[in-house]
Amino acid sequence: MQFKPIERIDKPSLEQFQNEFVVQDKPVVISGVANDWPACSLWKPDTLKSMFGDVRVPVRQSDNELDVFFGKSTAVTEISIADYIDSIESLNTDSQRPLYLGNLSLTSPLAKEYFDQLKLHFDFPKYFTENSGCDIRIWMGAANQKSTIHNDPYHNFNAQIFGEKLFLLFPPEEQEKLYVKKWDDELWTSPVDPQQPNLEIFPLFSQAHALKASLQPGDILFIPAFWWHQALSITTTININMWLYTEAICKVWEQHPAFTRNLSKA
Ligand SMILES: O=C(O)CCC(=O)C(=O)O
């Protein structure tokens, strides 16, 4: 795999963001925006523990998505936020892997009570005039937590709140080199572990072209819809992301060669 760094931009205007990144289907790391969010100073494992320690949340049995999608750990369990934070902070994560509090919707009716309080702490810029289908999720994980390479039929803003997370992004047309498989109607995911690829089984992965960014607190990564992406926590991390579903994406999804190729393989 070869990679280049993802471009960075400081506080773009709506026009600049739309013209240089959305229209050109190009990822970017936005700085100078989330740094001022109260979340970046308030949301630390210990403060979340004191604010919401008793709240019970669904967590994945494994924080390695390769286990979730290609292994045997698909189960979800429930745990209090205090116990979850203790588990990721006390575990020797070199030899044991903890649970993963990932992809927790803050906009679901169940989380509404807490969301009203949390939403005062962040404010994603209005880079899209239409905001339909806007969905906000929180992700908290231990060092070495990893996702699979997958894509989403939404534009995505992923903000780093605490710790450091590494993102690899691959353009939609790199699909063949990633050996993606259908998980459900919305999710296509790759069995290749980009940190330890098995090139005997997945030889084309050696020719894949990726973009790479290390997100620090206050960075917001824009992942255009359908771009393949993978996340790896370098430290304990807290991220918040917002998915945006637009009319334009709907049209692309219906016509995109990746989608028609996916359908013919399904
Ligand atoms: O952080 C992760 O584990 C995955 C994040 C992700 O896939 C996303 O923001 O779409």
C-alpha cells in the first residue's frame, strides 16, 4: 500500500469547502474549528465518568472490527460508562483486547436525555446547506482499537476530541484492491487488516493507494461519501462524528460503478 498525507485546511468558508472538497470529492482535515468546542476541554475519560458514570450503554464484545465482521465476536453487551472506562484504563491492552464503545447514536430517542446536555459542547460547522438525515455518534476506545476498511453512503465529519486516532482513506475506485464483502444493504467491509495485510490472500492490496491522517484533539476529518476508511486508535480516544445524507449522494449512490459492481456480486 502506498499513501499520501490528507490535505489540511484552517477554518474554510462554506464556499471554499464546497468548491475545493465536496465538489472535487476530496477528503480534508479541518483545523481551527473544533479546538474551541467545550467538548475538547471537558470530555476526558475521567470527566465523562463523573458526569455519566451510571449510564448503561451498549458496547461491542471486541474493539477489533475484524473480529466483529469476520470473526466470532458479533455480540453486543451492556455496561455502565464508569465500568467501561475502568476497563479500558486498567487493561493491559498489549495482551488483552477490551470492549468497544463505538457508534453510539446521540440522536436516538434513548440518548436524548443526555444529548440535550452534550450538544452544548460541540457545534459542527454548517458546511452543507441541506442537513437532512443528520446523525451524530460517539466513539470511545482503548489504544489499538481498530475498525475494518469500510465505506458509508453518507458524508462524514469525524472530530477528534481526546487522544490520537489514525485514519486511512481509499478512493471509491480502489474497491477491487480491498476485497470488500457485503455485510448488509448499507455496509461493505474489507477483510484486509491494513496494519498487517496478508498479501498471499490479498495480493492486490499491495497496489492500493491510500490517504493518511493522524487526528489530534480539535481536528475534524471530512470523509466524502463512499470513500473507504479505517480508524486505528493510537491512545485512548474519544471521537464524535456527524453523518450527512444529501439528495446529491442519493443520485451518486444509484449511478456509482462501485455500487453497480457491488450489486452484481451480491
Ligand atoms: O472510529 C472508528 O472506529 C470508526 C469510525 C468510522 O468508521 C466513521 O466515523 O465512519
